[in-house]
Amino acid sequence: MDDIDRRILRFLQKDGRITNIDLSRQIHLSPAATLERVKKLEQSGVIRGYMARLDPETVNLGLLVFIQVTLDRTSPDIFEAFSKALKTIPQVSECYMVAGGFDYLVKARVKDMTAYRNFLGKTLTRLPGVRQTHTYTVMEEVKADPELPI
Amino acid sequence: MDDIDRRILRFLQKDGRITNIDLSRQIHLSPAATLERVKKLEQSGVIRGYMARLDPETVNLGLLVFIQVTLDRTSPDIFEAFSKALKTIPQVSECYMVAGGFDYLVKARVKDMTAYRNFLGKTLTRLPGVRQTHTYTVMEEVKADPELPI
DNA sequence: GGAGACGACGAATTAAATTCGGTTTATCGA
DNA sequence: TCGATAAACCGAATTTAATTCGTCGTCTCC
């Protein structure tokens, strides 16, 4: 992984559908050599994949919330049960086990507050082991940039 | 926006570099008609763009942290000043103003705990208006799926 | 029932991805 | 320092995909 690779990654993060020819021009390499590097980055796992980024508003997911979740510590496999159940919930975009005060931090997207009340009561608090939740409603997205700083 | 569009969005979220021909086969439409729909989704802003998803570990960003930030409420434009300063920090991938207990929730990626200590002391706590921070270190990624549930 | 608009289709054209043989460049040991 | 080896790069040829365009069918609204 050298500077040219990092430059490739920067461009591919900014525009995942840049043509190989345009990319090769940007990094001052032939199309063949550029393609070879990109394939290697894909096969080595540095590039996990490509995706379209959608506007949440236009697909009826205008409300973003973070939920702190604390579990009952009654059983050692309660974490396992909670994790497994959570993975299948479509509204949950991210979930992390964290150190420092509570157990899990959950990021979820729903249509509106009504949908969230429903989600919280009918789905989240009914997951195995959930003792307590605390909701943080996002009022403003100050920054939401999925690109990694290479 | 009909079912065909939603189907297109699902495939493009899963693989942003799927060829138009393959996509057209998946949705049972001609390549020309498929391309026309994708272009419309792009121009209308439903599709914001395309990106390569990278593996944070392999690019030396193995530590993920969330930081709760509380600001001094001394001046009305302190929020503005904080927001503006924060946007330019590369380690910060996301930042939200939230309701419920504190002011901002910041998501940041760094190499390791040493880098984080440095980031916290030298950068984050020196931003305008920062009164208090609380760090949550991510121990495990239970789910991290950037696809929206269409 | 008819006019207009929209969406879809298929063929033709343009452009890009991919392959391959040969050449240069970098690395490493003698 | 020199030579051997491997890795990376290049340009041309080929395969494949994107894009354009003329036409047809279908839906909507008079």
C-alpha cells in the first residue's frame, strides 16, 4: 500500500463509479496498471465493496435516533442473544458494544416520531435482556461523511 | 417512485458498481429503460452518489469512538462556532446535535488509543465552547450496515 | 374515442473494461 | 557494483458495457 494506492482509494471513496480511464488520468498511470491496482485492493479486502448512497428523507427515513441500551447482567449469554436478535432489525443501521456507562449504542432510522415510538415499544424494548434504554433524537446533522480520512 | 425504483435502489445499495445490463436483468427491464430510471434517481437526488467502502483496519483506523460533547451556553453563536470548526476535522466521521442530556454526539475514527488521547486533548477539547466530553470506546461492532431499508 | 405524454423496447453507435505480450523499473543477493 | 528475478507498467487489440435514437405500446384526460 503506497501513495498511489491511497490516492486511488481517495478517488474511489469520493466517486465509486468513476471510470477506470478517468481514474487512471487522475493518478497519472495507464488504465491497465490502474485496473490492476484496484483489483488488488478489492481482493485484499481494503475495498469492501461499492454502494449507492441514498437520501434518507426521500425514502421516508427522515428521523435519526441514537439509543443507549443497558442489558440485564443475569446471564452470560444475554449479550449473545441481544446481538443476534438486533442484527435482523432493518431500522437498526448500526449497533456497537461500548465501554463507559452503558452496554450498547444503537443507531436507527425511522420515518417520524410516531414510527419511533412504535419501534421502541414494539421492537427494541422487547429484545432479549433489555433492561433500560435512553433515546437521543438527532435534531441536526452537523457532519455525516462516510469517507475515511486516507 | 414505484416498486421498480425501490428494487433498483436495493441493488445499487448492495453493489454500486453493478453494470446496467446486470441490473436490468435483475429488475426485468431493458437496459435502456433501466438506465433512464437510474439517471432520474440520480438527478432527483434520491441517489446522492456512489462510494467505495473501505476496511478501517487496513487503513490504520482501527479504533472507533463516540464522544458526547456539552457546550458552554454563554453565547448564542457558540453552537455555530463549534459546528463550523468540527466539520473540518478529518477524524470526525459524523457529528449530530441531539436532544436529551447533552449537546452533540461525535463519531470519530483513529489508529489506536494513543492517537485518541492525542486527538481528544489536542483537538476536540480545544474546539470553541467545549465544556465537557464523555468518551465511549467501541469494543465490538455488532452491526454496521450503511444500507437503508427500502 | 382520440390526442398527448410517458415509458419501454431494440438496434446502432460510442465508450469503457479487460486481456496480453513485451518492456521498464525496482529489489536483493552475490 | 553487478546481474538475476520479480513486480509493475505500458500500448494495442479485443470484449463488453453505456448511451443514443427512432419507434411502438399504454395510460390518462379530455
